[in-house]
Amino acid sequence: MTRAFHDFAATLGYADIPEAARAVLRRSFLDTMGVAAVASTTQMADIARRTAIALYGAGTQGAARILMDGTPVSPVGAAMAGAFTIDSVDAHDGSSPCKGHAGSAVFPSLLALADMKKGLDGADFMTLLAIAYEVSYRAGLVQHATCADYHTSGAWTAVGVATAVARGLECTGEEIRHAAGIGEYHGPRSQMMRCIDHPTMLRDGVGWGAPSGLTAAFLAKAGFTGAPALTCEAAPAFWEDLGDKWRLVEDTHYKPYPCCRWAHPSMDAAADLMQAHALHHSQIAGVEIRTFHNATRLAGYRPATPDEFAYSIAFPVAAMIVRGQVGVPELAEETLRDPDVLRISTATQLIDDDHFTAISQGKRWAEVTLVLKDGQRHTSAPRTPRGDRDMPLSDAEISQKFHLFADPVLGRHRSEEIEDHCGAFDSLSSAGFARLLDLTLTNADEQKPAARRYARNIVAS
């Protein structure tokens, strides 16, 4: 290992972060806050908030406000509630090579730290984000390469969160090393395919990965030992270029749709076929989706809950065919009962393709055939989803998505101020960054009650 991960975390400065990495983190800040806004209206977020308030008082360390809510609790409670909130709408950034998500754990944890600690400026926060993302992604790659089971993002983000929060607490390199070990050991080794096969609010495990990592950092600061973190120290090949090559630049993707990434190439293919052949959904007799093995386990022909919708493939593809979009309105309960969508969803066949399974390592492949009532068949070329680095969403598309999610909850004025701040957050003074904290952590009911009620009705579960 040319540079130990804990030395990297202890010594990284803002000037060491390349502009390409800074640009990704600015995008992720905006994208994640849009998801957090609409997600704050869900039942899952409400349960997490109420539980954090009931169980995680501020204590003696200092309070942190719950994301998009404002209630002061402990930093651990704020991280837990915030991570569950973001994870309740599956539209946040991710990493296909890691088969998961970092931002949904990293942002609520570091925002909680910043709110508790006070005085951080934008460059400070950017540095912590860079550490958290980079360590999370590399720990995730190691875990997938060395563990037989497919664990949720909560397992490896606990390591990244622990490392970055320990740096934020001004831990030494050795204390950071112990924080990572504690976070890894106590992080949730939850089985992702269990939630694919039986979708519930457990989702991607970040609701426990975030507070586990944050707690690990505080323990290490107090002298608790836990090194080594095997994901950081037992597979040096994954860490040799740390600080030279940035995984967060190479691997971060953004979602145009609020559902599992594995469904996205099929949704894109279906949308393109409908447009290319000027089709109406009434012409469709059935759909054939040829894709990789794990995606075929996203059944969900008749999802009954938002969780089942998030981890389905046939239903979102059918919604795309019928409505031409899968956005906030498609999260509404009545969409799950739409007869046109249900007709096509139940007429969809998922085909487990060995070739797509073999090549879906770091990418997600699918091919879609639309079978028409007159017997015609229209088949797409094999494809991967929009939002990856080779087919990135534009800045305009990221902004459009943010406002689609945030405006009904926060109001246009507040959303625009968040966008302005996120677009250059690393240049903010401590006072400017404190304002961004207020914008993202303030109770939205007080800011825009009518709009928030409207959004809550849209995504009511």
C-alpha cells in the first residue's frame, strides 16, 4: 500500500482534491438533498424521525438536527433518521461497481457532525465528504471481492463514515484506523438479496450503517480500539492508487428514476422503443426483459407498497410504457392500482440471461422486446442505464430532478437557495455553510406547510 488509508484520511487537504472529484461532490450534495426533501414526506422517514426523537436525546456531546425536520437529537440519532429518510426514496447517487450507495449514509452523518460541531466551512466539509466517499467505495469493492454474501451498503459505508467523522473529530491517524475497524466490525452485514426477495423498509442498510460509523468515530476518539478494518488493510491491491485515482469520480452514478438501478436499463430501453416506433400503451400485448440474474429477482408484478415498487422491474417498466415517465407522481399509492400499468406489468416476462449476468460487473445490462397486439415485435439493442459516467445526466437534468423532488416540499425559493449553495458549497465561509445547514436541516412544515402536505399526499404510503 503506497499510502495507508488512515494517513490519507488524517492528512488530506482541500487542495489535494482534484476538481473532477469536487464537481462530483457538488452534484451529489444537490442530488441527495432533492431526494431527502421528497423522502421526508414518507411513512418510513416519519417512523425513523419519531424513533430517533424517542431514543436518541442530545446527551452531553451536543445536539444535531434531523435532516429536513429540525428536531434536535444526538448526532447518532440524526444520522440514523437522515439515512433512513434518504433511503426511503430510491433515487440517490450510487456506485455500480459497489452495487450500492454511499451518499445516503455519508451526507446525513457528516451533516449531523457539522451541525453538532459548528464552525466548519465549505472546504472543511468537502474534505470530509471526499474521505467518506473514497474510503466507502474502496471498502465496498474489497467487501464484494472477498465476501461470499452480498451485503448492503450499510456494511461498507459504516467504514467510510467512521473514517471521515474521526477526521472531523480531529483524531490521529491511528485513532482513525481504529475507528474504521470499529465501524467495520459493528456495521450491519445485512443481506441485500433478502430485501430484494422480500422488500420492506430495511432497504439498503444505511439506516444502521450511518449511526454505526458515527458511533465508531466517537468511540475511537475516546480510546476504544478496533483495528484493523480488513476491508482497508487486508486487500492492499484495492488501495494502491489511493489519492492518485479517485473512485468517486470513476464510479458515481446518478438516477433519473426513483427505483432500483437494476431496473433502469430496461426502463430506458422501453422508453426509447415507445418513442422510436410512436407506440401507445394500448398497442402493447406483452414485454420481454432479458437481463442479468439478480435483476430477474426484482419481480414486483403487483407491488402493494412503496418498498415493493422500489425493488421491482416489471412494474416500473410498465409505468414507463403507460405514462412515459417514472417520477414523483408514480410514487403515489394510486399508481400501484393503475389498471393500464398492471395489465402490462403482469404481461411482462423476465428472462435470466447468462451473458448479461457475466458482463454485469460494474455495469447493468438489459434488452427489452415489446410484443404488440398485432404480432409485431420491437427489440432494443442491449444497453446499460443513463446516469453512468459513459452516459451522464447533464447538469440541467440533475437540476430538473432536484426541483421536481424539492419544490413541492420546500417551495421554489428555498429550493433555489439550496441549489445555489450546493453548486459552490466548498467556497462557502463558515457563516455561509451554516446557512446551508439551516436550509437542509430546518423543519419543512414551518417553511412551506401547504406544499409539504401536498408532497406527503403524493408519496403517501
